[in-house]
Amino acid sequence: MSEAKIKMTTPLVEMDGDEMTRVLWNLIKEELLLPFVDLKTEYYDLGLEYRNETNDQVTIDSANATKKYGVAVKCATITPNAARMTEYNLKEMWKSPNGTIRAMLDGTVFRAPIIVKGVEPYVKNWKKPITIARHAYGDVYKASEMKIPGAGKAELVYTAEDGTQTKELIHNFKGAGIIQGMHNLEDSIESFARSCFNYALDTKQELWFATKDTISKKYDHTFKDIFQDIYDKEYKERFEAAGLTYFYTLIDDAVARVIRSEGGYIWACKNYDGDVMSDMVATAFGSLSMMTSVLVSPQGYYEYEAAHGTVQRHYYKHLKGEETSTNPIATIFAWTGALRKRGEMDNLPDLQAFADKLETACIKTIEDGKMTKDLALITTMQSPVTLNTQDFIKAVRTTLEAL
């Protein structure tokens, strides 16, 4: 392609990451973006070493930059555990960057599988993508926890500003145990509900929402009530005019219905349910590497990312100089999602068209029988060509240049 590079007017916020996905990040930029787009980004290194060096300030800075520019693209990052503390010589066990960014942007994460011919869902009746809408604030991700050493009484205590207290017994412990205190905010639940209703109208899909309100009669029931109230007051007429349905059910009933369905709807879940169910849906559609993920805030900020982790096992092979066959599709689609949204916001049709074209090139390359090992192992195609990481990205570039 000899024509001039596609211009950008406003930068994207670029959040680099860790391990094998960091390697993919550079390959994607070198092969699939920089030759075609005059890429403008404001760069933040969210690799674990730099987060440690800056006491995680870089994560906060990247979220603030997203508020400034409106669109971000994020590489997968390590959330450290005890083993990572030693491996990276960390000052402390830093929190999940995703959790920090989601809390600051108060957004909802929408995840949907990328469907290609030859990679058939494990659930045979799934014909259309199922989009998981995950609430991105609070619950277990913002919980306070305590180990109980022995017998004693544990209580929830709320002290109002005037000093009056409300108490609720958690448990009379006879011996050692554990407790966890979770919270959420009505403002955040309202934002979650509006993001879901808006996204359903934008994408013309039905919306399901599920909690466990029969057991959690205050916590989960509040989610259910807020959704219903906002739907009735603000969205019911618009949904009916668009021929769409909003549907509430218990989480266990929802799981059964999802398995029996043919797909084609948004399934809204609380934070932990969405974390688990998005992995289940992605894997059942074929591969975690074939899942888009976008954080949408009610203020109109967008942060695109891959739905999977940093592919640690492949990275250790890569460090030894061994060949890897890591699927870059979800990371490429994070870039295309961000570029398309940037183009939409800045009225740059060429940038939007490029994002569409790159996605088409990815899907066509796989449907032409060229793929990474994870897909070659599950494809229904006869004799697929299994490519290593670099060669697959180069094959996508060849397809892109021929379109």
C-alpha cells in the first residue's frame, strides 16, 4: 500500500501491559498499525515493573487521561499474587489495574465473542454472539476482609454522620473463621443500568439481567429494584418502540436459559458473575483469545482491551527463545475498537473504515485456514495451517494489503 497514512486528530490513550501480550502489542503496532495509520497516542506503561516504580500512580494517570481524551486501548496486565511479589521484587501487592481504571471511570464492561467459520461453539444451539455486560465497581473487588482468630461476635456497623449507629450481626463465632465486607453505590448501579439499556438500544439487542435477590434480599434486591425503576421511568417506551425486551431473572435460572438459547442478546451481570460468565461464554464460543471487551462509562469514555490475561506460559517460552503460537486477535480487536470509536468521535471515516478492514482481514485469514495453535486444535476445517505468533500477524497483514 503506497498511499498516504490515515490521519488522526486526537490521541488515543495507550496503556501497555505485561508478558506475552506486551510482545504482541509491539508486533501489532509494527505490522498492522504504523504502516497504515499516522498513529497518535498518549503512552502509559502499565507493565508491572513501572507500576511498582511509580507506586501505581501510572495507572491512575492513565485513567485520568482516558477522561481527558475519551478513548483508551489497554494491553493485558498482571494482577500480582504472592508469587509475583517475589518474581518482580514488588514494594506491595498492587491492585488490579483493571479494577482501578473501572472504578475511576465508573463504567460497564461489555464482552462479546468474535465469531469465525470453522470455530464452532461448544453449545451447539448458540448461533449468535452473547454479550456479557459486567458491572465494574465494588462487590468482592472492593471488599474488606478479616481472619477471625477464635470465638467472638462479628457485626456490620454503620455510623451515620450524626454519630448514630446501626448494627447487624454477621455471626457468633465459636472458633476461627473468615469474614468479608462488600459494598456498592446506588450511583454506580444506576450508571450500570443506564449503560446496559443504552448499549442494548445502540446494538438493537434484548437485555437480560440476573442476580440472587431471593437470598440477598437487600444487596442483590437493590440492584434488581434500581434496574426496574430506571427501565420503567426512562427506557420502557424506547424498548417497546424498538421491539426490544428487558428481562429479569434469578442468576441460576439465567444460566440454564443461556445454555438453551441461540444467543443474540446482552446478559447483564454483577461484577463477579460477569467476571466468571464472560470466561465461560468466551471459552464455550471457542477461545478466550476471540473475545472483545470494552469499558463504557455513562460520561462517554471508552476503554478497549483484550478479555484474556498476559499469557504467562507462552512468555516464559518466548524468553527462552522457543517458538510460540499466541493468538493476537482479541488484542488486535482492542486496537480496532479504539480506532473506530476515535474515528467516530472525531468524524474520521477513513479511520473507521481502516478498523473495519483490519477486523475483516483477521477473520478472513482464519477462515482461509491460517491460524494460531489454539484455534487449529478446535477448528472443524480440514488441514489448517498452524502459524507461530509472528507469522500469523504477518499473514493478517498480507490479507489486509490484498483487500
